[in-house]
Amino acid sequence: MSLHPASVRGGSAGSVFRQVEGRNRAPAVIVLPAIAGVNDYMTSVCDRLNGQGYASLLVDYHGKTGAPDLSDRTKIMAAVS
């Protein structure tokens, strides 16, 4: 597996995971994380997809602002409302 940071059209940041076993083409999956944003779990999802022969794009739509603060119920409710 190789991780390639990418700039996606429109300015969003993402990480492209590509299989490196000599394949030039592979089916692809766009991975959209939940409210917690890009984290180790989402990266592991892309790793598993990669291991099954898929290319994937993990989109960081929180970008420079980062994922919202989810440290307590009030903050969670504010983030999802």
C-alpha cells in the first residue's frame, strides 16, 4: 500500500491509497468519513480496501478547520445541527 497526499478539484484535501502490485488500473472507492473526520479508523478502512484490490480516495472535507470538537454531548449536538 502506498499513501499519496492529493489535492482534489475544488481545493479539498484527501489521501489517495493505491495498490502498488504493478496494476495500472483498479476499481476505486470514494470514502467519506463521518463527523469525526479523517482518523486512524478511516485510514484502516482504506488499507483494507487496498488489500482487496481497490484504489480509494479518503476525502477530508473538514479541510483546514479540522473535525469538530466532540468532547461532550452539547458540542456533538451543535456540530450535527
